[in-house]
Amino acid sequence: MRSTVTSVWSLINRFLEWFGDLGFFAWQVLRAAVRRPFEGRELIRQLDEIGSRSFPLVALAGAAIGAVLALETRSSLVQFGAKSMLPAAIVFSIIHETGPVVTGLVVSGRVGAGIGAELGAMKVTEQIDAIEASGVNPYKFLAFTRIVACILMLPLLTLAADFSGVMVGWLANTLVEPISFHKFIHQGLAGTSFNDFLAPTFRTSVFGLIIGMIACFQGMRTQGGTAGVGLSATSSVVLSSLFVILADVILVKVILVFFS
Amino acid sequence: MTPPALEVSLPVEKSGAASIESLATSDAPAIALRGLHKSFGSQVVLNGIALNVRSDETLAVLGRSGTGKSVLLKLIIGLQTPDSGSIRIHGQEITRLDLDALNEIRKKMGFLFQHAALYDSLTVEQNVAFPLKRHTKKTDSEQRDRVKELLAAVGMESDLQKMPADLSGGMQKRVGLARALALEPAILLLDEPTAGLDPITSGEIDELILKLQEEHDMASIVVTHDLRSAKTIADRIALLHDGNVLIEGSFDDLAKSTDEFVSEFLKRDS
């Protein structure tokens, strides 16, 4: 009994310690962010790395979701005689929830692992020390640029996922029962306001902040050689995915309160 | 043994850095360490170490593995902070500086890491240009010229577009050396410059360091296990033992020592 209490207490302690370290890391990044130089070139490189290179995967994931939604939802709606609701169900579902969450999780996997492994390898091979020794702030050069790139690119990637999801949803629907794209979109957007689109899309900026911050933090605190790098990559993906899901639950509630 | 140089205290604001150029012309030693302590958990690595390095000399720091030689260099450049003690660079205390002021000091220090620590996503040219891009107002073509000049000095001028992964250990050390010299540092810190290299390449690196020291007037600290290398490139040698300097002087001073550890160290390494 005592050993169970001790291990639970130790787990809580480690969790609180991790949060404290993350808070300190965020503070260092924030302090570095407001000082010159602003590392514009590195930011552009990261926007390309995180944005353009994630685009195909995110678009593909969005397309898959669109196809699955169209095929799965159709049979249910037909059963209830609400087949005409299909475009609205697909578009609303993708724009409101599936597109943002799938984008967040896909980017957590691709970008989170990439940042965690890259910075982890840089840490264990003293490249981060070399940056610091040359008088450059690594919190700004490495972390801030990646975090900002994640914050800026997530909404754009979400738009890509939404677009390909809706397009493939229409295609899948048309294969079963032809409908013009114009009519599909018209029916899909009926009863949908701009807020239904804006708030869910921009909540992915918060996902970007979470992914960038956690991946950079885990990468820059790597210890223990190549095994440590693997651990950082894995923990970056696991933790950022977990916190993206948690943030999604909280943000859905916030959006319902403020935008409905 | 060389008597310690007189340490000069300059008035220093708590968080401000005096101009390194003005400090470099003062009579203060380039590097002055006093009572430096550093522990990791219960392991005491440095135990009140004191050292001076003049602005035109090369000091080799020898010692067994785990005696804190690399830690000493990282303390000097501010990558780690001491538990207590003083580190003065050209008379300026750096342990109390804020990050911006410390970065100003770092710009006048070059550091060659044990495994070169080249940025593996950048080419050789971009690696050497990294400090120039961030700390100088040189145009792109001026930067390119400077990079070529630096790489020519280390015999790597034909490898501008190679990636670090395509270079041998010796070549990486050369590029690392070129990067360390990019901002014309007043102080050069070399962490195991010949570690892991074959004897011929080690000899070439030693000759290169000697040549660069002749061409550039700077203070250097070389951390090494390689006694032959230390004898070749250093004006003075300090042997660390139990977290402190056991003996400090010329190679002949060490050779004449009757201390059992010194004799054993020289015998094993020769």
C-alpha cells in the first residue's frame, strides 16, 4: 500500500516538475522573442519546412476523412430519410471538428517527431551549445522560429484539409448519386455562419503553439545520446497529441460559449 | 612554474559588458579564474581552481578523463555556470552578466568542440558563415570572401558545398576551427582538438593550430589528453587532478616534477 502511494506521489512530483520546467522554457522563449534580431530567414525556412512539407500528408488525411464521412454518413441518413442533409453533415463535420483535429494530430506526428528528433540530435552532438557559444540565443533561433511557424501554419494546413475533405466528400457522394459541386456546397453551407468556420480554423493556432512548444522543449532537454533522441521524438509526438486532444475539448467548450 | 599574473579589477556594472576591445588592451590577463567550484550532484568536478592565461599565450590543460577539463572550457564561455568562484575575461567578471552582455563577450571567443559540433543541416560554407551572418554587417559577397579565406587557412577551400556528414573527423575539426576563427576572436578555446584522430591527422591539426596562433594574436586554452600535442602547441601546461591544478608550468617543469601522479601521467602518456 505504502509503495503504491509512494509511486503515485513520485509520478505526481515528476509531472509537476515537468510542467514547471515547461513553464520556465516558455518564459525563456518569450523573453528571447521580444529581443532583436528576429531571425526572419530562419522563420521563413521553418514556415516552409513545417507548412509546405506537411501539406501533402494533411491534404491526404483530409481527403480520407471526406471519403469516409460521405460513405458512412450516407447509409445512416438514408435510413432516417434525411439524405438531403448529407452535404451539410459532411461540410459541417469537416469544418467544425474533423478537419482541425485531424490536422492537429497529423502535424503532431510529422512535425512533433521531426522537431523533437532534430533538436534532440543537435543537443547531444553539442550543436545547440555551439549556437549558444557563438553568441546566438538558441531559444530564439531554434525554438521561437519553430513555434511561430507552427502557430502560423496550422490554420493554413487546416484549410487544406477542409478543402480536400469537402472535395473528396463531394466526389464520393457523386459516385453514388451525382450532384453538382455548386449544389453540394450550397446545401453544405446552408445554416452555417462565418463563425462556424473561423473559430474552429483558428483554434488550430493553439494546437500549433502546443505542438511547437512541447516538441522544442522535449528536443532541447534531450539527454543520453541516440537513445535519448529516440525518446525525445516519441515523447514529443505522444505529449503533443495528448495536449492537442485536451485543448480541443476545452476550446470546443470555449467556442460554444463565445461564438454560438 | 609561472607565477600567477596580477589580476586587475575593472569597475563592472552588474549586468553590463564593457567593450571587449577596450578590455583587451588592458593589462589584465585574457582569462583569470579564481576559486572556481563546480559539482554535478554529489560529484565535485572543480574544487577551487585558479588559473591565468595571458593574451598571447597558449595554455594546455591536461588531466584524466572526468577531471572537469571540458567543464572548465564551458564555464569560461558561459555554457555552464560555476557554483562559486570568479571568471574574468580581460578583467571583466562574466559570472554576473546578463545574457546580452555575455553574448557580447562570446563574440570575441572562438570555441572548437570535441566533435566539432558542425550544424548538420548546413553546408561547410554556411557553417563558417553562421557567426558572420549574425554578428557582422558584411554583405553576402564579403561574407563569402571571408569564408573562403578562413577555409583556405585550414585547407578546406575546395569543400565549400559539402555537408558535415560527408567529412572525415579531421576535416570536421578543420571546419570547426575555421568557424571558431570567423569573428577574429581574442580568445580561442579548443576542446580535445586531436581526439579520435590518427597520429598523422593529429600532427596536421597541431601544425594548423600553431600556424593560426602565429597569424592571429590570441589567448588559447587547449584541453587535451594528447601530451605530444600539448608539448607542440602550448606555451604552458596545467595538469588537473582532484578538481584542482596539481602543477602548472612548461613541459620541462612537469618532466622535472617528483610528484607521483605527474610522473605516472607523463610515463603513461609518453
